[in-house]
Amino acid sequence: MRLATRRGRLAGAAALFVTGALALSGCGAPPWAQGSDQASSSPSPTATASAVPQPVRNDLSSGSTQRPLTAGAVSATVDYWSTLSMDRWTPTALKPVSLSMVTTVSPDDGQKVYLQRATMTAVPGNAAQSFSPLAAQSDQTDAPGYLVLAPYSYSQTFNVGEVPADATFVTLQFTFEFLVQTTPTSNEFAKQTASDSLTVAIAGGGETTTG
């Protein structure tokens, strides 16, 4: 009689254990496993992206460039180039910039177009700042100026001197002042002004150049 009672108690205990285990499995992971699951599901820290230098614009990356300009009735076509290769445009080098210009006038009643003055100002800079401009360079002649009406053209070379060592580019600002005859036989002229700018990369500035 005692043996049967003891077996009944053991069977009841086993049933309670199985029921408890099923209850735990039905409620998800047991408490001791929840910490490791949360750790594994938490996102890993994202590595800080390294800064990528921004490319430096270079309008002379192909060796030359051509620009159309308009000043009132005057339409000008200007070609720019440098005889110094771009990899030698270092901060301390003397950097030549050449240009050639020809113009047309509209309406073309036979009046002439003259270039009275051409000016270039070089402004060095980098991604963080602009430096003081270099001394402006000008080419001008007695009035009325150089005849630039097609088929006659104007050519000139300016030079960019030394720039700060941490400059990565130089902006070349051009101003062209024209005198246009009011009539084909007149000694009176109308003044028109056109401006343009080029950005040229400085070699050794530590940034990638692009066209």
C-alpha cells in the first residue's frame, strides 16, 4: 500500500515537471537565455566613414577650353590654354595662361569692334577658404584699342605667380572692355564689358582633379 502511494507521488511530480517545461517553451526563450538573444540581435556599431577629398574643378584639364561671351551687341569667342602642363601647375611655378579672341557684332552695319583693355586677376583658394588675390594684370592700348572684329583677332598671355602652399586651385577672373563704333564712319564709340572666369587646379594640393 505504501509502495503504490509513493509511485503515485513520483508520477504526479513527473507530470508537473513536463507541464512546467511545456509552459516555458510556449512562452519563448527562458529568462537565462534572453540576455544572450538580445545581445546578438542588437546592431553592431557602424564604422565611422573616412572623409573623402572632394575633387578639384579644372577647366584646363584637357589642355584648353573655349568660351562664348556676350557684351551688348558684341559676341566674342575666347580660347584659353596653357603651355605649362597641368602636373606642373605647382604653387611656386610661374603658370602662363594664353587666350585668343575674335568677335562679331549684331546687327553688322559695317561698324568696327575694338578691345580697349583685357584684365586678369588670379584668386587662389582651397575647399576651406579663399586667399588674397594676386596683383591684377592688364593689357591695354591707346583708344580705340585693338581691332578684334572677325577676321581680326586678339592674343595675349598672362602669368599666374606664386600662390600659398595650401592652395588647391586658382580662379582666374577676366574682364574685357570693348569699344564699338556707333556707325561705320563715326568717331563715337559705345563701351561694352564682358567678364569670364576659369578654375585651374594646383598640382600637389592633395586632392583629386577632374574636368
